[in-house]
Amino acid sequence: MKIYALALFILAGSYYTFTYGKSLWVDDKNILAGFGAALVAVLAIIVPAIFLFFRNQ
């Protein structure tokens, strides 16, 4: 149960970064910075999730 709560916290934190990247891309027309922020958000979800869910196997 603690793992799922932590995963939800990671998703919530990365959601803000992802929406910031989308805002940079669409509103400010800064494609490179928007892509970089979105990439950081996706990596911030994937890497900890791999360690959380596959560490117990």
C-alpha cells in the first residue's frame, strides 16, 4: 500500500512539471524548453517507478 501512495505522490509532482512543459511549448512557442521539461517529467515518473515496483522482486 505504501508503494502505491508513493507512486501517486510521484505522479502528482511530475504532473506539474509536465503541464509547465506543455505551457512553454504551446503558449510561449518555446519548443525546445517545452520538450525538455516534458522529458524531465516523464523520466521523473519512469525511473522511480521502475525502482519501486521491480525492487521487491
